[in-house]
Amino acid sequence: MKKTILFLGFVLMAALLFPACNKAKNTETKSENTETMNAEAPQYATIDKPQVDLATFKTDADGYIEIFNGKDFTGWRGYGKDSIPGKWTIEDGAIKFNGTGGGEAQDSEGGDIIFAHKFKNFELLLEWKVSKGGNSGIFYLAQEIETTDENGNKRLEPIYISSPEYQILDNANHPDAQLGKDNNRQSASLYDMIPAVPQNQKPFGEWNKAKIMVYKGTVVHGQNNENVVEYHLWTPQWTDMLQASKFSQEKWPLAFELLNNCGGADREGYIGLQDHGDDVWYRNIKVKILD
């Protein structure tokens, strides 16, 4: 009888204690989720560096400014840097990134590059090719963003948190072609948001033509003489696309804030080329101002 009474007492105490523990645990989880949902972007600043004078660059008969002369990096520099990282070279009239095989794990001689002038309304034309399984990207309306933590330490944020990306990819051999949604990480797509349709990419090792047109918020991606993407910045639809992507307010509040206000207060930004760790080539790069 004494053992029975002790056992019943233990059961009664467990019934009283364990729900309280579970309730405390659930409350803690809910609090963490609420904090994530209400995450705010950290304090940030835009780095302002001198811009090159476009008047010093050759303009062709159709009004396109040749922002790459096929010989050297005049007008170009590393993102957040004053010079070109060593992994970028000139080869047979093209800008080449010499791959490290490390993907996005960039080393000190790698990193993205930008043309040192901000564009607002423009049409960009260029040609590109990748190695087998290659990955890269073209950025536009990009800013150079620096954040400061609670200890006063400054950090240069990656270019893609402020810039839409025209995807460069070997669709047949890189696994990213099968990720995302509805092929929105394949060549010429608005990365992770809108797939390129039709998908008319040429195989790795062959030159492809790219076009990016930005005019008062309307953006068009072209690939091999066909328009394959069209969308509109600074609209409710643009915000909805961001919220459905990896750059949503919940997942990445700083990226969401910067991209939702793409181009900053002046709605202008840099053109950039991505180091994604693989061999990639760019040539015949030219821009027409549409203002």
C-alpha cells in the first residue's frame, strides 16, 4: 500500500510539472520565431568612390559606349577595392576569371569586379562563355554596401544583396540549373526569381550574347537575340517576388531592404561581373545610355 501511494504521488507530480516545462519550451520557440519574423536590417552605409568619365571611352556608330577595350582593365576595379583582383586577366580580347574550383569561397586574389561608373537607364550588351559546369553572373544597379556591428567593426557586404543578377551558368552540367523554382536559376534568368523563357543557351565553351535593358523600372533580359525575361522594379509585384525568394524580409532583411529599393535613392548603380569560382569569359562589353 505504501508503495502504491508513493507511485501515485510521483504520477501526480509529473502531470503537474511536464506540461509547465512544455509550455515554457513552446513559449521560447514562439518568441524566437517572432524575433525572426520581425528581423530588421542592420545599420549600413553606401561606399562612394570616384567614378570614371565616360567621355574618355570610345562610342560606336550606334551610340554604345565601349566600357571594355579588349586590352586592359581601364575603368574597372574590384568590388569594394581600388584595383583588379589577380584571378581576373585579359585573354584573347576578353575578360577572364581564372577559376579556383572553390565556388563562392573567394580567396584574396578573387572577388567580383565592377565598371566604376553608375548607370540609371541603359542597355548593356556583351558576350560570355563558361567552362564545363561553370557559374557566374552579371550584376546591375549594384551598390557597395558596408555594415557596422555592435562593436564598431565594419564589413563589406556581397554585391548580390543590392543588385539583381542575370544568371550565367552551364545549364547542362551545373547542379544549380536544377535548383530554385521553374528553372529560375538557369542562364539569363533573373536569379532565383524569374526563369528565362525560351531557354536558348549555347553549350559551355561557346559564346552567348547577353542583353540587359533598364528603363524607368522596366527590365528586360535578352539571350542570343531573344528577349527571355521582363519585369518591373519598384512595384508591388517586385516586392512580392523578393518575398518569395531567398532575399525575403524574413530570411535576409538587409538584402530585402536594398533590393526592394533597388539602385538606392538615385535608382542607379554599378555593372558587375561575378567570381563564382569557375572559368568564365566576357567580351564586347558596351552600354548605351537611355536617359
